[in-house]
Amino acid sequence: PFLFFTDHTAELGKLVHEGRKKFLSEFPSYGSAGAQDQIPDPNDPATFERSKLDFSERRKQRGWYALHEDLLRLRREDPIFAAQSRESLDGAVIGPQAFVIRFFGADDDDRLLVVNLGADHSYVPAPEPLLAPVAGGSWQLGWSSEDPRYGGPGLINPLAEDGWRIPGMSAVVFRSRHGQE
């Protein structure tokens, strides 16, 4: 966990802990007396120690590390994502827990992020205009959270001829491809 911690004098530390509890009591999940008792003392050295990274996790949780490394690389190295232009994106909800975000690039060099936070979702037919490929082109799968390196079953292309079949708890990125397949 990454807990709130401080390094104050004992007197100030006590006040900070009380203030933290008061602030968190405004949230329903921390409002009960039992939940309040579970809020760690930010000035207790053990709170800081619990928040330190365990670098052995890199080996134990290699799939999660690979996933985050690849996502950071994608954001840094893909010119469309790296631009981080709010003016060049649009999004839509395509299901109870599924959505798409389209990143518009110059010369129709677009990216499409499809995310499903719920169970498997069929979006057939698929009337959402953001899902349409660029004129005369198609979508090419560029990245998938289902990659076996992350512990997934394999790269699953959710784009079918008649619509989209999006695996549960997954995300995929497509790149626009000009010309026919």
C-alpha cells in the first residue's frame, strides 16, 4: 500500500492523525468507528515502512511490471499518445462497463483504445461512429492487455466482421491502417 505518512514532532503528528481521520470520515467507507480505528497513524514509522516498495515484487509480479512498462513505453514513444492533445480525442460508452477513446492524428494516423471493465461484451452491430476506421482503411491491432507476457490468454482481436466482441476485463489499442487489408 501507499499510505499517507508524515515525519512531524509527536504533538503535531497527533494533530495530523486526528485531522486525517476527520477528513476521511466524510467518505462513507471511512465513516464508521471501526473504519476510523483502521486508519494508520501517519506519524508512526511503521506506516512509512509499510509504504516502501518491495523490489522483489518485480520478479514475483513480472506480468504486472511488463504491462506497466509497455503502457509507459506506448505513451512515451507512440507519437499520437505522446502528443497528449485533449483537442484531438473523443470517447463514447459502448456498454455498461465498456468504452472507446479515439485519438485523432495527422493524416488519419488515428489510435483507438477499447476498454471493457466488466464481463465479455458483444457490441453487434456496432453503430458507434468512433469505431469506424479511417476512409479506405482498417484497424490494425497494436497492443492488448491479453498478451501472455502479462498473464493473459493471448492477443485476442475483438474486432469481428459483424461488430465487436470484447473480452471482459481487457483493453486493446488499434492503429489506423491505410488501404485495404
